[in-house]
Amino acid sequence: MTPDLICLLDTVSGSAIGTESVRYGQRVTVIALPAPELLTTPAGIEAVGPRAFGYNIDFKSVFA
């Protein structure tokens, strides 16, 4: 979840796939990248964490 980066790649070509381009049946590889330390501070989580996007959940890194 945000601010960690969840990335979709085309499984065959390795090209990045934007969320607006994802299609049903498309073969993708999902990778996660850790958020920069600045974004995991309390101020960073407030600005770009899940609640900043309207989700009523606390940030939990995929790397925790």
C-alpha cells in the first residue's frame, strides 16, 4: 500500500503497465519497492499514506 510502490510489469516484455492500462486477462508480474524513508515518517504517512487517499486503514509496509 502507499507509500510503498506496487508496480506492474508486462510478463513478456518487462514494460511497465500504468493502472489506467491494466486489462482483464493481461499477464503481469507484480513487484514492490520500499518507500523512501522520508515518506514513512509520521508527516510523510499523513501526506501520502492510505488515509490521504480516503482509506480508513493504517499504513503497513509490505517489507515489515
